[in-house]
Amino acid sequence: MRIGIDFDNTIVSYDALFYRLGLEKNLIPQDLLASKLAVRDHLRSANKEELWTLMQGEVYGSRMGEAIAYPGFFNFAKKAKDFGHQLFIISHKTKYPFAGPNYDLHESAKCWIRKTMPAHGIEFNENTDAFFEITKEEKIARINNLDCDVFIDDLPEILAMPGFPIKTQKILFDCDEKYTQEHSQFNSQSSWQNIENYILK
């Protein structure tokens, strides 16, 4: 089976990192919920959108190495590889931040893959099996070109895009179960353990 997986907010969770960085910069109160969206909403409500943009560049750039995977992802990836399945990371993100230092965001993500996968006993080549596209359309084209049997993403809009390959099974990674009712047409899973149970059963 050829399994495609999105990267940001599907494999990697940024909640703790955004919260930590917000505290370091004295931009958020300590009692704020430790989540990426809570930090974003707090800064926007304080008319500090530009600081939120700068934080994103820092998190996805120079601080990327501090980000953690969602619980269960590495276990799923190792089992899938051990069972002979092929894994592909297919994401879309800008190559450089919209503001601030000119970090190479694609290279930062590949560096994270290069360091974390082998540390968890997973053989994975970030140069041949990880693809970071600039646009959503290019991401869909990559899913199609790689002939994925399954694709896992946290964004319903990606799974619903025109051109998404009909043969590819869509799995919505919805850890907070915020989309499940509205997007009941997708196979929603709230954890990597659930995805493992479903795909590798």
C-alpha cells in the first residue's frame, strides 16, 4: 500500500512550541490554553497579527527542531514500514516565511524528518519520499503522481479539492474532532492509534 501523509498539524504538533515561544516573548498570559490556535487568536484579538506572522516563521524555521510528533505517529510509521507499506510525506507550504528572517522552511522540515525518523527506528529518505510543494494544487498533483492508495490530512479543504484522485482513500486527521460532524463524508480519525487500527488491521 502507498500511504501519503500531510506534514504540518498531521504528523507534527506545534501546540506546545507556539505556547512556549509566546511565553518566552511575553506575548501571551501563562494561563492561556497551550495550543497553536489559542496563541493565534490571542495575538489577533490584540491586533498583533504581524507578531503572529513572525512567530510562524520562527517556529517553522529556526525552532522547527523543537516540534514534536503527535502521539502514536512514529509507532504507526514503523509498523507500516515493517509491514512493507510505502510512506510518503506530501505537504504544501511556502519555501520562505512571509516576514522576518529568510529561513528555508522546506529544508527545516526535511531536517526534522532526517533527525526524528531514524531516532525511532524508521528508515525514511527525506530526499526521495518527502515532498514540500508551494501550492495546494501542486500537492494534489503529487498525491496523484505518487499513486497513493490512502492520503491522511488534517484539512478537509485538501481532501475536497477538485482533482484529488478518486482512487485515493481520504482520511481526515481530526484530533480535536472539530470537523467530524461537518465533514461526515470523510473517514475521520482522532488519533494515530485509531489510524493504525484502521489501516493496519
